[in-house]
Amino acid sequence: MCEELKRVIVFLILNIFTNVLVLATGNQVKGSANQSSQYRTCSAEKAFDGETIFHESESRCTCSATAVRQIPRWWEMNFGSKHLIGSIKVIGRDGFGREQSQSLAAYISNDTMETNSGTVVHLPDSNTIGLIVQFNHAPRVAQYINIKKDGANDVMTICEVEVFGAKCPSGYFGDMCVRRCHCKNQCEVISGHCTECEPGWKPPTCETECPTGRYGDYCSRNCSQHCIAEECHRVNGMCNHGCKPGYNFQIDPKCETHYKEERMFTVYEVAGVAGVSVAGCLLLLGLVFACILGYRRYKSASKERDTTNVIPDIDYVNTGRAYEGPNEVQLQNSDEHIYQTIQN
């Protein structure tokens, strides 16, 4: 008795704890159900009618159950479309007949499975009643969930199946949320479709970069044909490898505006120009020096000529008059001539 009570308490605690985890993942997902065979009135839809405790009579059954000794045994739910699944919880029959809800396996798929197997997400466990699958931070995309039980003489009983959806972190989508969408808003979590991509990304999922030679919103703009290799940044259109001749990357990184190319002189050309300039300056200084020297020689020669033309000293007759100049000599000579003439 104590052992049975202990098992019931553990089961209730496990259910409460599981409900807290499951509710944290998102909204409950429901659909239509089908199963391999049916015991009395224990049809497939009884597994999501809200009844979690097994009760069975000729007129009423609260759980889904397959027919006795009918194999294969499976129960399947179809959500009608693909959903992002965060958790799966199967509540089984406890107490007497609990083995009917042990050793269950769970599968997910985007197509109906029935007797086939999809992706296994829970392996059979003979010590567990029902099953719990928690996908944590890697939710799975699925449209179908399939529960199976092996064993020739077994009956499979499922009292309640609870499936809760999930959401991917912002910017991610798809199975396990591993695909990246570069949308201005959150993309659709299954398909990844966006209403508007960030610049540099290609619709519809915005997970593919613009092809070479394209950039901007919806990859609608062409890189400049004057970019080297015609490659540019997928977002802003700046040329990746610079501009072709005639275009200045420093002034216009998109290489769209033509500029006159400024020729850069080589070291040898600069040295040659500098040498010519220095030689010209030295020649000019030489000419100036020569002019100054010539001028000085000219002035010196002029002074020598002025000294040669000076009138020598003459003994003048004291006439009582001041010397008037060179004409005075002539007058004196004239007077002497007249005097000599009279004496004769």
C-alpha cells in the first residue's frame, strides 16, 4: 500500500513539474487524431479531451486504447500544418494496467507516419509511464506526432497528449531555430519569410547575401561598373577593391563620379626637377655676380679716364685777375703776341 501511494505521489509531482515546463514554451497545439485500432469506445480523440485519469466502461472511456493483441500499435496527431514544437507530454494509465502506458516511443514528421517511422524524439522506457519530451532551446518543426508501442500481447493506452508550441529567438527560424533571417522585423518561424529584408540580403527569407555585383534593399542596385572587378559592399555599395583609373576612391568610394586623374611624379622625376631648379638658381646667381663685377670694372675705368684729362699746372702772369679757366691761357698768349708785334 505504501509503495503504491508513493508511486502516485511521485506521478502527481512529475505532472505538476512538467506542466510548469510545458506552459513556459508557448500555446498548446491541437489537431485531429487517428490510431491503428480501437478498444471499445476508447477512440483516438479521447487522448486530448482533457480527461487524464483512466476510466472505462461499456458506455464510456476517458482514454485512447488500441485493441487487444492488435499490432502494430500507434497513435497519431495531425496539426493540419507545420508547427514549431517546444514540448510533448503523454499522460498514461497509472495504477492497475500501467504497463499499457509504458515503453512508449515518440516520433515527429512533416508527413503522415502511421506504421512508418519519422524522426525519433523519445526512445521506449519500461520504467516510465507515458513520456515527456522537452526540446528546450531547439524546438522542432513538425506537422505529425506519432506514438508507438511494441509487444505482441500488449495494449497501448494513452489518456492525454499535450503539445505546446515554441518561438525562435529574434532573427532565427526553422527546425531547431538554426537558420538566420536578416529581416527588419521577425521572420515567420517556419518558412523564414519576411515582409522586408535588411539592406544587403535577398528575399524571401533574407538569409542569402546579395549576389556579386548587387547591393542595397532587396539587392535591387548594381555596383558601379567603375569598381575594380565590379564588386562592392552588399549594404552600402562601396567598391571592395577600389576604383578603376579615372575615378577617385578617396573622394567617391562608390566610384560613380569621374575625376581627372592626377599624375603622381616618381622619385627620379622629382629629383630631376629639383636638380634643374638648383642649377637654374646657380646660373642666375652667376649672372648677377658677373653683372656686378662688370659694373665695378666699368666704374674703375671711368675714373682712370677722368684723371688722364686733367689740365697740367701753368705759370700764369699775375694780371691781378683771378683765373677764369682754360680761356685765360688763350688771352695771355694773345696779349704776348700783340706786345711782340708792337716791339717789332
